[in-house]
Amino acid sequence: MKRCLPFLALFGLFAFPMMVSAEEKAPAQTAAKADVPAPAAKTDAAAPAATLPEKLVDVQYKLCPIKGKEAKPEFALIYDGKVYHFCCKGCIPEFTKDPKAAIAKIKDAKEVPLTITNKDGKCPQTGEPAKADVFSINDNKITFYCCPACIKPGAKPGVCPDASGSMNMNKEEKKDSK
């Protein structure tokens, strides 16, 4: 037993840092949303739906609170149950540094309640769990998706184009392509 102790101590010195190192290498959450849970990992369509916010308000205004340029709907962030818009994606990290200061700069804002179109938490394109940081807003309705590619018009139902531009086919299409 005494001979095993040095081995176990040595094993612990090397094994524990390797386990911690693996956790540190896990992809970080890129969304900067204080009240939105981290998105679920990509899984098959039978997986449980992602947890999405139950109520949201769209804060509508003309000028980006960071740069003062025209705010655009495609550059948005959910913070404290409200959707804020920016002129570019570079303004989003600036907003998250001091949200209260940025919100104070917003002038002539109108708060409009949003209807969540996919309360089941699934991407309407693929049926996979939707992510709380991937959404589009149209006509006071918000829809969450599993990835940005699913938001693009003309995306084929049941097929999710991933970031590399290749297609992830559903089970039936995989069988047909063989």
C-alpha cells in the first residue's frame, strides 16, 4: 500500500490538470445575454427542447446606443428580458461591458411585447433545440433557431446548413443519398 501512494500522488498531479484543461478547452458561450441560458449542444431532433425566454420585449429605437448610427434588426441582443438593437455586431460586446450606461443613451424608445413563435423550444427549420442567442424578429414576433444558417430565407426544411456551408441532412435524406 505504501508503494502505491507515491504512484497515486504522481497520477493525481498529472491526471487532474489534464481533466481541468479539457474543461477549459470547451467552446465558450459567445452570447452575452444576462437572462438567457446558455444554448444546448447540438443534438438529434429527438432531444428535449432548449430553454428559451418566456416573455420578451423589443426595445425599438432609431440610433445605436454605442456608435449613434442607425440601429439594425439583424444586430440584436437579449438583456434583462428585452431585445436591444445595434448598428453592427461590434457594438454588442461594448454594450455588455456596461449595459446600464448604454441603455441610458437610448432616446425615444418604444417597448413592444414580442410573441414567441416556437415556444416548444425547437428550431422551426430542423426541429433541433433552438438556441436563445440565435433569433429573428418580424412583425413583433420572435423566432429562435438552432444556428444562424437556418434563419436565411430559402433554407430547405429539415436541412441545416452549418457554418462551413456544407449540409447536415436529416435521416431520410441520408438514406436517399447512399
